[in-house]
Amino acid sequence: MTLIMGRRSHKLLSAIFIFLLHLLPALGVISRVGDNNMWCIERERQALLQFKKGLVDDNNRLSSWGNEYAKRNCCSWEGVHCNNQTGHVLELRLDSCGLRGKISPSLIELHHLSYLSLSGNDFNNSEIPKSISSLNNLKYLDLNSANLSGPIPLQLGNFSHLQYLDLSWNNLKLVQNLEWLSHLVSIEHLELSNLNLSVANDWLKVVSGLPKLSGLRLYNCSLPFITPSSLLHINSSKSLSYLDLSNNPCINSSIFPWLLNSSTNLVFVDLSSNQLQGSIPNVFGNMKSLEQLFLNDNQLEGGIPQSLGDICTLRKLYLSSNNLNGQVLDFFHNLQGCTKNSLESLHLGRNRIAGSVPNFAIFPSLRVLDISNNKFNGTLGERIGSLHKLEFLDIRSNMLEDIISETLLSNFPKLYYLELSSNSFTLNFSFDWFPPFQLIDLYLRSCKLGPNFPNWIRTQRNLIFLDLSNTGISNTIPTWFWDMPFKLNYLNLSQNQIKGRLPNASSIFLDLAILDFSSNRFEGPLPVISSNLSSLNLSKNKLSGLNSFICSKIGGMMHLDLSSNNLSEGIPDCFMHWQELEILNLAHNNLFGNIPHSMGSLIQLIALDLSNNSLSGELPLSLQSCTLLRFMHLEKNKLSGSIPAWIGETISSLIILSLRSNKFRGSIGSQLCLLIHIRYLDLSQNNISGTIPQCLDNLTAMAHKISDVMTNKYFIWNGPEYSFYTDYGSYSDNSVHTIVGWKGNVYDYGKNFGEMRSIDLANNKLTGNIPDGISSLIELKALNLSGNMLTGIIPKNIGKLEQLESLDLSRNRFSGSLPASMVGLHYLGYLDLSYNKLSGRIPTGTQLQSFDPSKFMGNAGLCGPPLIEKCPEDQTSNVGGSKNHQEDRDGGSKNHQGDRDEFWKCLYVGTGFGFAAGFWGVSVSLILNRSWRHAYFLMLINLKDWLYVTIIVHTTTLLKMFHSWRLSQLH
């Protein structure tokens, strides 16, 4: 009976179990997928669908996520991975899917989730949801580059199982401290790059206390200073194998003691772009597993320590952009340990290493070699010829001289990067040479290649970057070049003498971003170019046809230089198609007519140069829309009208404004004083009248020594140079020049302009006084107000302009005396005060008396040095010729004669005593000291022999030269 009941119970339980299996899907607890027998938890499926609702899927990457019956299997959805037995979602991999929106809190329903990657998406500056901390089983969390903002939720510290965390490259708020990280006891890899940790003074203590941390990346985090005293209370990390603390300006050599006690298991160390100073320490010698070491872009000095040469695992060594110096042999001696066998990449560029190129054959595994921008000299020879694995070679900007043969380069079949620029190399290749390599980058600037275009280039089908500038090519470009299947991104053939016409349609133009054919002899119409082009420089050629070129609707270009060509036409009104343009240079052509209204469409414009043309009319009102303008050169045209008030009101960021040699009239409005960034103001040689504005002291850049770093989207002014940056690289300002009236002459300033502060209002019709406020422009270096009708006195405080190097106030109507403060102008190298109505004594000082008297002529009342005219108070008065006066004069003459006799008597006596003391002092010393006596006479004998030999040698040489000259005359 018991057996029967047991069987019935078993059947009943089985029936109930089968019933429940069929009932659960109906109740919405799980979803069963028929074919692969994998269960999908309904609650988790709904959570994922809710997550999808908060997203915009432009790339349709989540098309497999849906409610349709065929899509109900959430375990087969894109980026979703489930447990094969339970059906729970374990991983959600949606990195770089192009998703936009917000992270839905519904993800907390995925209780078994262990892997979450949402990096590379756009969450629209939304915050990291705090609820995400409920995912207790999470081991991997990657939110890198996801456009997240707000604070880091402290609840992230609850992830006790988390092994990988990446929050880098977001817009998260300033992190006050990293105490929450100390609770992540299982963390192995941590990336917080580009987060602001500038006040997180506990960062080193926290990361050192993470027991399992093996990978740490804190690139560009503004990490605070490390004080030596703080290291006393910090235990060094013993588990680290990967360390990146690069691009943190406050990281200095104080980090080395911490590294000394850190893990000997370090494989990767990046301390580049910091403030490391002094010699390279020996701390890296303890890292016997080290494979990659980055110390570039610091301020390290000296040579390479021997400890680096003893790391047998070291493959990559980056020491470029430091102050390393010394002779080559000493420098490379310490790398001859076991490192020489493992080293694959050696970067020593941009240092101060001097001497002949060493024999790099000691590094048989070398693939990458960079010794650029040093002081290597001599020949290259065969010192690199045995590096058969070489892939990357950069030796530009040294003092090397050699003939580079095809035999040498044929040793590098894997070469893809070759940079030989700015040396004295001659490339000697046969016409039909076929290199064994396929280059991607080729830079041969200033090497000797010409006169013919190198034929071997046609074998290089993978070229992306090609620079053959200043290589002596003077022939035409062969037709095969224009039809090559290159995908060139950068092409530079400038500073040659290449002739011919540019083709209208060429395959090499299709992918080009930067094209520079400047300083050649190209002629004919401007070519039709690719819309992908970002920078085009065709200056200093003989090209024509601006109208069809500008109106060809080329979008996206940022840099256009067509200066110094044969453009003889009006500027077309088609600039509405060039709205990305940042640099426009059409100077030194024969352009005429008005400046077109459409030029105001260039709202991204930074530099505009239309100088040295024949443009006329008024400045178009539309130019006021170019609010980003920094440089405006319109000099040497025929422009007229008044100087617009909007120049100061709407484009107040101007650094250079040059309107010289035009026909502008009217007065200088006070709006010009709004140009607080102006450093060069030239309104000379116009018809401007009225007075000089009283508000000149508002020109802040001339009144204060402000930082020379100003940035906007693509423009950087940095010290004496300024550069223009685009997504494709940088351009120094060779295309933007400034004509400066300086010390009586006119100079063309290129990139060496940064320290100049100048005001030039010369040769106009200005009246009135010099404003007293001009003396507050204490950084001013040049002031030219000559050739006007200015009156009044020179400001008494003009001596405050201590940086002034050039001052020209000539040909005006200034009156009164020269201010005594002018003696404080210690840097004054040019001064012209001629043809005024100045009077009185020229102040006595170290500078004013050194100038030519002609610089003071035309001022009848001036007197004193350097003029020959004496001031009245310097001349002896002669009244009546009375007897007493005659007696006083005779007595004075006698007293003066007595003084002279007494002087000569003292001189003779002093000279006699001096000679006696000197002669007997030396003679007695030689008599009493035998060794001194012998040394003295030996020196005299050697001197006699040297003089004799020198005279004989030079006499013989001169006789030979004279004899050769006589023979040449006879022939």
C-alpha cells in the first residue's frame, strides 16, 4: 500500500512540475525560446526594453531588441549575453554603438549582471545613475568616453566584486577625494583619465592601498603635487604592472621614491609630459620585467643611466623632448648591456645630444629609431645599414652630411616611415630603382633630389604623407604622378622651381587634406580641387583665375593662401560657400574693385590678408560678422571712407590691425579703444584727421604684461610665434605677415612677431596733443606719430614707456622742452624729433646723446649734446671789459697754468715710481726663485721659436700666392 502511495505521489509531483513549467511563461516570469532551449527571464527582458526606450539608436544597432515573437529571445539580442543554464543576463556589451540618450535605472533589474560596457556612446551630459550601485555582482564597468557629467556616485564604492573600472574621458565634476575607491578591494584595473583630480590629495595613498591593483591610468588628471613628507606615510604598490601618470604638470621628480619601492612587476610605465627634472634616476633598474618606458616631454638632463641598459626585457624607450645632452659615445655606452638585444623602439628626438652617429648595429632588434632634432654630425654611413628590421626612421634636423644610396635603403624591407629632412643629404638613386619597402610617410625636405622629379616615387602605392619641399626639383611633374592611386592626406612640394600647369582633375586630390605647392613656377588657372581639402597653399606662383575657383563651392577648407600670384580681377562675391575658412590670404596680387559683401559669411575667420592689391571702396558692413578675427591686413590698397566704428565694437579680439597706405579719411573714433587685445595698430599714410583718442590707456595688451597664450577653436598664440591648428595638423603663420615701421625702416615680420607692441599713426592730418594716457602703455615698443600736425608738449611721463625701442615724433608742431623723464628710455634704439618747435636743453642721459644730430634738426630752440649749439647757460658771459674783470681773467689763467704744471709733475713722479716698483718686483722674484727663473726664460725661448716658425710659414705662403698670381697674369 505504501509503495502504491509513493508511486502516486511521485506522479503527482511530476504533473505539478510540468504544469508549472507551462504556466510560468503565461504568468510573465520567464520566456522560453524554442530552438536553442535557452531561457530568457521576462523581468530582465522588460528591463532591457525599458533601457532601449531611453536611447536614440541612429545606427539601428538595437534592431534585434523587440516584442515580436521572433525577437522575444533577449539572450540573442545584440550585445546581450546570458547564462546557458539559468537564462539570466550576465553581460551587456554596447560599446561604440552610436547610441544617444540616458542610462535607464531599469538596469538594476539585471541582478546577475557582471559585465557592463557602454563606452563610446553619447549620453547627452546625463549623470551616472546612483542606482547602478545595486548591481552587486558587477565585475567589469566601462563608461569611457560616454559624455557623462555630474559627480561620481560615491555608491560605486559598494562594488566589492568590481575588477575593472573605467570612467575616463567624460565631463564629470571635480573629484574632491578618492576615499570611495579604497573600498574596491577586488579592483585590478582602474582608468580615470581626463578627470579633474587637482584637489584629490589622497590619490597616491588610495591607489597604493588597493591590494590587487595591477593597471592604473590617470592621464591628464591635473594630479596635485607630491610632497616628499607625504611619501613617509604611503606604502608603495606591490601589485602594479601597468602605470600611466602622463600629462600631469604637477608630477615631478618626487614620484621617483614611490616608484623605487613599487612593484618589481611593472611592465609599462608612462611618465611623459610631466615636470620631471634632473638626471634619469636608477629607480627603473629594479623593474626587471619592464618592457615599455615613456619619459618623453619632460625636463630631464644628462645621459642614460647604466641601470637602463641592464633591463633585459626593455623593448620601448621614449626619451624624446628633454634636455638630455653630452657626447654620443658617452650617451650610448650605458645602453650596451642586455637591453641592446631586446630594444625595439628608441626615441631620442628633440634633445641636445652631440657627436657622430653611433653604430646602431648593437641593437639588432631595433624597429623604430628617432634621433631627430639633435646635434648629430658627420656622415650616416653604414651605421644603420644592418638594422634589417627597421620600420620607422626619423633623423631630421641634425647636422648630417652624406650621400644616401639605394644600397643603404634597400636594407630596410619593412620600412614604412622615412624622415630625412633638414640635413645635408644628397639622394643618389638610379632612375629605375625599385625599393623593397612600401612607405606610408616620406619626408625629404631640404634634401638634394633635383632637378628631376624622383621616378621611384611611383612604386610607393601606400603613401599618405609626402614632403619633397626645397629639394631642388626644377623640372615639370611627370604625368604618371597625377594618375597614381595614392590616398595622400598631406602633399608638400613647396620651395622648388617646378614648372607647368596644375591639372583640373587628378586622383591624388581626392583624399588630400593639406596641399602646399607654394614658391614654385606653376602657371595657368587655379585647379579644381577636392572638397576634402582642409589647407591649400599655392602662394608665390604665377596662377590666375580666382573667380571660377572661389565660386566652385568648395566646402570645409580652413586655410587658403593664394598670395603673390597673377590674380588680376575683382574678388568674386562667392564666399558664402567657404564658411569653414579660418585663414584667407590673397595679398600681393593685382586684385581690384570692392571687398565683396559675402566675405562677411566667413564667421570662423581668424586671419585676413588682402594687402598689396588695388582694392577700393569702403569696408563692407558685413565684415563685422567676422567676430573671431585676430589678424586683419588691408595695407597698401586704395580703400576709402572712414574707419568703421564696428571694428572696435564687434571684432574686439583683433591682435593686428593694419590699414596703412590707403585713402581712409575722417577721425579715429573712440571705439578703437575697445581693442583690448591689440598689439599692432597701423593707420599710417592715410588722410585721417582730428585728434588722437584720449582713451588709449584702454589698450590693455599694450598697457600690461599679460599672458601670451590666447586660444580659441583652432588658434594658439604662444610667445614669439603663433600657429593655426586644424584636425589635420598645424600650420605656422608663414602665410600671415606683418609690415612694421621699425626704427626708421619697414620690415616684414613673419612668425617672430609675438613681443611686438606698436602704434603707427604717421603721415596723416592729425591735430591736437598727444594724450597723457599714452604714457600708461608701458609695454609699447614702437611709437610713430611723425608727419602730422600735432601740437602741444611731449607728455612729461613719456619716460614710463621703458620698453620703448623706437620713437618718431618728427615733422609735427610740438613745442616746449624735452621731458626730463626721457633719460629713462634705456632701450631706445631709434629716435627722431626733427622739424618741430622744441626748445631748451636736451636732457643728459646715456641714450639721447648717442643719436645723430640730424634727428634733432629743425628745432631752432634745442641745445646741448649731441647738437653743436650750446645752451645760453653754458656760455661765459663777457660784460664791459673792466679792469677788475681783466685782472680776474689774468689771475684765473695763471692759476689754471699752475694747476696744469702740478698735474704733469704728479703724473711723471707717479709713472717713475710705478715703473721702478714693477721692474724690480719682477726682477727680484726671478733672481730669488730658481724655478720661476727657469720657467720664465723657457717661455721666452718657446715664444721666440713660435714667432720664427710663424713668420717663415706665412712668408712662404705669401710668396707662393704672389708667384701663382704672376703666372696667371703672364698667361
